[in-house]
Amino acid sequence: MRLKLLPGGKIPFTTVTFRVADPSLVLGLQVGDHVGFVAEARPEGNTVVRLRAVSPCARFQPCSTIFDD
């Protein structure tokens, strides 16, 4: 999976490739969807372990999280 990361903190705008722990995580997602995710550093590479579609981030506003409240 390739994710385009928004600028934030010390990370500039970039596209990063991740492995996906469970292929069912990406079912129903389309290219260009906004997603929230949790990734882990694993021996085989950075791996997405949680993922869901979220609302787009509005400039100067907090972004959605993938965590349930």
C-alpha cells in the first residue's frame, strides 16, 4: 500500500509504502480515499495493522483519528 502523508511535525509531504498485515483492511477503499492508520515497525518492514476511511483534514483543524472514542 502506498500512502501520501500530509505535512505535519517534522515530516514533509511524502508518499510512503507500507505492508498490510491483513489484506481485508483495504477492502472497500479506493485510490484517493483519506484514511487513518496505525503502523508497526516489523522485521519485514513497516506494516499497517489498523486502517479505516476518515474525513479529509481541514487546514488548521484537528484531523480525524482511527481510534474509537
